[in-house]
Amino acid sequence: ILKHIHLPLQSGCSTVLQRMRRGYTAETFYELVQHIRSRIPGVSLSTDLIVGFCGETEEEHLQGLQLLERIQFDKAFTFAYSMREKTYAARHLTDDVPSDVKARRLQQIMDVVGRGCLSRNALDVGQQHLVLVEGPSRKGALQWRGRTGANKLTVFPRVEVPDRLAGGRGRVPVPGDYVAVFVEGYTVSTLLARPLHITSLQQWTAENTPSSVS
């Protein structure tokens, strides 16, 4: 099971959430995040965010930014609000936030989210992770891309490494391989790593699960 959970926040302001009829407050959402992180070390959290919902004031927007700074998501999908037919908002509310204000607020949300992503990814530097190889990096065939157990995109050089499933014989990983990597850097969306060896999910788990003490 991946250590990744998608939690759609939508808005970081309780009064906006009430107008959205979401059924939770900003504070209860924050408490849920804290509970998850305390119970699942190394978990990554992604979310959906909407700016410029009907009647959103500048103060409500700022409250949302403050919550995002407290939570620091690992990833977020951000959108400017647009009215949809056959919804409660379309029947009872007015899409009254100007498009230029939505654009400004969206950029501010993206900036705060980006800083949070950088802070979260910085925690992985110096750590070893198991990566499932997906294929070539977008930057070219000299790098592989894959994902960690926390669903974090990771890139590393496409070079020969020991294959622990074949007695340590060296070979270049291929898509579908599990590769142990050492994280040396990061960007907003990607971990930058050095490949260590090819392994299996079972072997990695056995080697990296603390032994229980009776």
C-alpha cells in the first residue's frame, strides 16, 4: 500500500467551505492531517484547491493561504472557480469574483503550495527510497523516472547498478524494476537521486522493516 493519500481540501477557509457545503471546517481538516502524519511516518498528501468561489473575500482568501502554510502539502491541483450547471452554487449563489482577482489568488495559492512542496521534499534528502521504474525522464533517455512508496516522482541516472536478484551482477535497470536510490536533491515536484542497486519489493521490505522486540 502506498504511503500516499489524496485529501481534497477545496478551500482553506471555513466560511467558504460552508458555502461549498463541504461538511467540515478548516480546523477539523488540519487536525485530520496531523493525525494522519502522526500515524503514518513518511506519508505524502496531495489535495485539490479552488480559488475565487462565490463570494470569496480577500480575508477568506488570506485565511486559506495561512492554512496551506501550516499544512504544507506534497502536491496540489489548483483551479480558479468556474460555475457548473445543475450544482447548488449555480442555483443559489453568484459567481461574483472577477477573473483578474481569481488569477491573482490562484498564483498566490500556487506560490504557497510550491514553498510547501519544497519543504516537504527537502526532508527526503539523505534518505534511501525504493523506486518503481516507469520509463525515461522527460529530460531525456539518460535518466530514468519512477515513483517512491510515497508516490513522489524521482529521477536518477540510467547507469549500471548491482542486481541483488542476480547475485550482484551489474546491469542497467529497465521499466518495471524496483531500484533502491539515495536522494541527493529535489525540485518542487521531483526528487533527484543516485541509484544504488536493483532489488524487489519483498527484499526491500525485509531489509528496511524494524524487527519487533518481544
